[in-house]
Amino acid sequence: MTIEMDLSDVRRDYESHGITRKDMDPDPYPFVQFGQWLQRARDLELLDATAMTLATADSAGQPSARIVLLKHFDAEGFCWYTDTRSLKGRHLEANPNAALLFHWRDLSRQVRVHGQVQMMPAEDAERYFLMRPEGSRFSAAASRQSSEIESRSHLEDEVLRLRAAYPDGDVPRPDAWIGYRLTPEYFEFWQGQDNRLHDRIVYSPLESGWEMKRISP
Ligand SMILES: Cc1cc2nc3c(=O)[nH]c(=O)nc-3n(C[C@H](O)[C@H](O)[C@H](O)COP(=O)(O)O)c2cc1C
């Protein structure tokens, strides 16, 4: 069995249009720009266009990253839903600093965002929970995310138990199933270019507004 892979020859060319400062939306800078790039990915119906890698770290600085789905975005920040009892939930309780990464491969684009994370009000989670398909609601209610379970059948039995207890499908949202919002403190828009001469435009907050800079690939 092969357990070693040499990937040094794996590469592709990036064919795309560059970004210039005039392409970047001037006001209110990164939020509008992000909205345009996300919309472009959605218009192209890219698979999981709203998926983002969420990186957190514990109080000792040990990082961990996983994918979550962006559920709301506005000038306040980026929102997703999860279980506070999960690893990411425990990290965020100890250390609110986090990073998000969007990768739209077919557009040769990535967006990196750093910021602080806060829990959103329970009413937001309640509203979104009720919008989810019934199967997803039962799964969320049956799962204590990231805790050890004996077997898959244990989990399936718990779903069956809940379905019997709530035959109308109105299983309650677990209190731990909640939304988080990352308030951005830094954005990077990366556009792949020919010969690895990529475009990178970064934004940092000023007292009022944002400062935009180009950085080297
Ligand atoms: C495409 C995709 C979307 C996902 N969306 C979510 C999500 O919105 N919320 C969530 O809690 N987990 C989501 N997951 C599962 C997480 O990646 C992860 O397994 C889970 O949240 C537990 O992570 P943790 O143990 O680091 O807390 C998604 C996974 C994939 C691949």
C-alpha cells in the first residue's frame, strides 16, 4: 500500500483578470467587495460557494480548522450556526480570536478574514433552526457535537427516540445549538494570476473606514 505521495509536480495555471484598486469597491470597502465576490461564486453555482474554513485556537494557542457554512453576512460580520459544546465552541469560549477562509477554486480566488467572535442571541438560532429541514433538526437535537459516542447506531437510536417523542417534527432546538458572528478586523482578497504573480489586496480598519494596501504574492 502506498503511504507516500509526492505532489511537487501538481500545479495548474491561473487564468483570470487581475484586480486593480479601481476594481475594489471604495465604500464601505471590504464588505461590499466581499459581497460581490460571494455573489459571483453563487451566480456560477459553485458547489459549496458559502462554505468557509473556520480556524480557532485554544488558550494555549493550539489551532484547529474545520469547514462551516456562512448563513448570514452584513457589515456587522459573518455568521454561522453550530454547537457550543463542540471543539470550536470550547475554543471560542477560551479565545475569541478566529479566522475565516473562503476558497472559490473555479474563480482562482480566496478571501481571508481575521476577527473576534461573539455568540449571537438565542432568538437568531431559534429562527434559523425552524427554517432547517426536519431531518437536520432531529440530527442537531440528537448530536452533542464533537463528543465521543459508542457507535453510529447509538446516534441513530437517539434520532428514532426523538422522532417518537416529537411525531409532529417539532423537536426543540438544543440550547447549545447557537449562532456565532465574527466581526472582521482584517480582510485579504487574493486573485490567482499567471506565473504565480498573484494579486493580493488587504484591508485594515482605521478610526473611520478602512485602509487598503496591495501586498506581494
Ligand atoms: C461543507 C461542510 C459544511 C459544514 N457546515 C457546518 C456548519 O455550518 N456548522 C457546523 O457546526 N459544522 C459544519 N460542518 C462540520 C464541521 O466541519 C465539523 O466537523 C464540526 O463542526 C465539528 O467541528 P469541531 O469539532 O472542530 O468543533 C460542515 C462540514 C462541511 C464539510
